[in-house]
Amino acid sequence: MIQSMTGFGKSVLQLPSKKITVEIKSLNSKNLDLNARIPSQYREKELQLRNKISRELTRGKVDFSVYVEVTGEETSSAVNTAAVKKYMNQLREIYPASDVDLLQMAVRMPDAFKTEREEIDENEFKAIEEAVDQALREINDFRSAEGKVLEDELEQRAGNIQQLLQKVIAMDPERIAGVRERLQKGVAELKENVDQNRFEQELIFYIEKFDITEEKVRLENHMDYFQKTLGSLDSNGKKLGFISQEMGREINTIGSKSNYAPMQQLVVQMKDELEKIKEQLLNVL
């Protein structure tokens, strides 16, 4: 079953003094492009979280975010008392003012507050990892649901090409007869005596140039392989993309060889269906 590269997962973790929200969203990309936004206190664990996400989401442009909202009295910022007093003394020498006015000016100066680096609590980080796992489960469920929609669309488009190919196959004898008739009519209009044996040889050679038997067989094989890959347990958008390229080559060759307007109209329809397949495959994992 195929999966989409588009997805979204979210998990909210409520701790005694803070609320942590984990969000993972992804869009289509040729390879894995992981962008992480993590608060500085968890930065040393970023590689560990990246590896966890990379193992689950093998392709796509992925945005991973961790938001921390302090809900209790806990804070990592504190007044830098020594710096504030020093600022107040310096300001007092410049401008004699009350201590309240000096304090208001001092707290706006650089380094008036200091941030104490928090050590990561292992139990807290374990809870964050579980939140990441939950977000990954959600995004994978989202990708699977989107993949089912894509699979139905691809099966419909591939089925349309298969039906058009059958029309091409049924039309081919009529096309060859039409080519033979046009050539015979052209020779007759010359009003010249023609060696019939030589004419038949040239006619066979000419018709062989426009023979599409191999292309029809190869396109049918590619279609079967596409359907088989589409129904496999693994989601392989790159493989489906390669198969669709081979299908395109055979369809183009049939169009260039057909030399028959009704068949060329069918080829145009097949190309249109194949383009829609290729557009959808850009979003398949």
C-alpha cells in the first residue's frame, strides 16, 4: 500500500510546570529534508531525535518543532544582581536620581538578567520521546490515509491507459489496411506500370517501419508491472516514477509510428492520463 509524503502529526505533553507540544509535518521532496526547531535546553538531544524521525520518515520535506510553555512558577531567568548594582552606581555618577529611577534604567541594560542553563531531566526527555513517537504515529496514519486516495487515483488513471491501449490494439489492423490502401492509391495515380512483386516488397518494408507490435507488448508489460508495484506492501514512489517514464517512451513511440489520425487521438489521451499519473507520483513516498 502506498503512502503520501504529505502528513501532519501532533502530540501535547503536560508536565507539572510546563506544557510541551511536539509537531511534525511533511511535504513532498525527492529525499529526506529534515528541519528541526528545538528549544536550547534540549539541543544536545537533537541528533537523537533526528535519528528517530529519519528512521520513520524516509522521504519528504519534514518540519519538526518542539514548543515549551511554562505553566508553573519555574523559570530559568534570574536577576543579575551584581551587574544591576554596578549599572546603578555608574548611572548615579552621571545623573543623580532616586534609586527607583536608577533601577528602572539599570534593568534595561545588557546582562541585567541571566539565564541559568537547565540540565535535562531524563524522565522529562523520555516523556518527550514518547510524545515524538505519538506524533510520528499520527503523521504515518495521515500519510496512509492520503496514500489510499492517491492509490485509487493512480489505479483509475492506469486503468484508463489500459483501456485506451486495447483500443489501439483493436485499431491496428485497420490502420495497416489504411496505410496499404493509401500507398496503392498513390501508385495508381502515377499511371505507371509497376512491378507487383517489387511493390509488395517495398510495401512490406514500409509497413514494417510503422509496425508497433513491440511497443504494444512492452507497454502492456509496463502496465502490468505498474499495477503489481502499486499493490505491493511497500510504498515506492521512485520505482513507480521510473516505470511511468518507460510507459511514456512506449506511448510516444506508438504516436510517432502510428501515422493514423484516429490512433494518434488515442495516444494523446494516453499521454494526458500519464501526465496526471506523474503529477500524483510526485507526492508518493
